[in-house]
Amino acid sequence: MGINGGRNLRGIEGKPEEEGLYQRVNVSLPPSMLRQLDKYCKEEERPRSWVIQKAIEDWLKKKGYRE
């Protein structure tokens, strides 16, 4: 996870990335939750970012913010 608070990252040439591409955010988790997340990621062979993105996507759908 990144530490830049969701600001646009700079591309290879130093230009801001285009709108619509991924932005990095910093997330703090309790140690026990991080251990559970890492165990799940290892078992499913998925990166943390993918699992967290899918969890947020599902939560937003449940709350009516995404179709």
C-alpha cells in the first residue's frame, strides 16, 4: 500500500497519470486483520490490492453507490 494519500502518481515521464487510472491510497489495519488478509491472499494467489478493491466494490454495491 502506498503512503501518498490518494494523490495522482507520476508516470514514467513525470506527467500525472490520466483520469480513470488507479490511484494509490494508504490504509491502516489491525495486525490480526492484516494476518487474515495475507493468509487469504496467499491461499487465493491474489495481491492485497485486488482483494481490498473487490471488498470495497462489493460494499459500495451493497450500499447502493455502484451498479
